[in-house]
Amino acid sequence: VKFKRTPMRLLIGLLLQNPALAQLDYDLSSLRGLNEPGFDLFNELTVLCRDHIGITMGQILEYWRDTKNSKPLEILALWDHLIEEDKIEDTFRDTLAYLYIQFMDQHIEELIAKDRTTGLEIAEKQELAQLLSERQQNNNS
């Protein structure tokens, strides 16, 4: 199966093939505004795997059978992502961290654009300063 490898496809594929990854400590609530195709599916998949500890890939595919997500999930279920077994968790965490940074950058750009056009409220200025500070810390680490 040939398709473009994106961070979101990688996350969905890894989680689908390794549902126990959902038990890792990650919070998707801060990413809700992320404009990334597949995010809603990744979020739903995370919730499903957390609510049904021990769920298998087959059960996940059955859960989504005859829905719009059925075909993409079937493709990702067969996907050979070429990641060694002992590197899967780290790859999952790193890809998630990349998405957080991408979302932060997207939000910073939105706030800067708003500042240029209509100006920012005090709370938005504080949020922008906080985001820029976090971004700087991420660049330094």
C-alpha cells in the first residue's frame, strides 16, 4: 500500500496496530483546534482504546466497519511503517510532540495575524507571550 506518510497517519497507524499506546500519558484536549486531517479520528481512536483496555486491532476495525473511516483504517492496519518494535513507543511520543509544536506554531501565527488586523485583547496578548515563551523553551531543549 502506497500513500504519503504524514505525522497524523503515522500516529493513527501506530495506535491502530498497537492499541496499548493509548495508555501512555498524553492529552489531546489542547490540540482540539489543530487543523490537521485525521485528528478527529486519532482522538476517537485514543478514546476507544482507553475505554476498552486490551482491545485488538480486529475489534477496532470491526467498531468502525461500514463508516467513512473504515477504508483508511483498513489501509493503515496493513501498513508496514518500517519502525522497529522497540522504537514504536518513542516514535509515537516524538510524533505527538511534533504535532504539539505544529499546533503551537499555527496558533501563534493566528494570533499574530489577528494582532495585525484587528488587534488583540489583553488575554490574547498574554496567551501569545506564553506561547512564544514555550516555543522558545522547546527550541532550546
